[in-house]
Amino acid sequence: MDEKTRVEKDIVMFEENIKQTNQNTLTDSQQKTLELATQYYQDTKYYTQKKDYFTAFGCINYAHGLLDAILKTQH
């Protein structure tokens, strides 16, 4: 799998996973973490457009990690 395809796949995975968050029950801290994860997701899309897949991949990994932390505490 090439770098572009990998990043695009991770973007879709993030979009699917964020739908699993119950945003009505987030604490203030979780809400801030979700906002940060979303910012990293947006950065991923920006760097993907610039064809900087190395940086995009780093950003989406941070986004996934932050989102995972929220999802683990909600279930």
C-alpha cells in the first residue's frame, strides 16, 4: 500500500470512529481532547493535499490515539 492510500484509509477510519463517540456525555476534558483530535485530523487533510504524506501520517496517528483514549473511557 502506498503512502497516499494508507493516509486516505486512516482518514476514513477516523471519520468512522469519531461517530462512535457519545458527545452528549463527554466531560470537559474529553471534549478538549476530542477537539484536539479533530484538529490533528484537519491537519492530516491539509498535509495530504500538500502531498506531505509523512507529516499527514504522523498527524492522523495522533488523532487516532486521542480518539481511542476517549472511546476507551466511554465504554
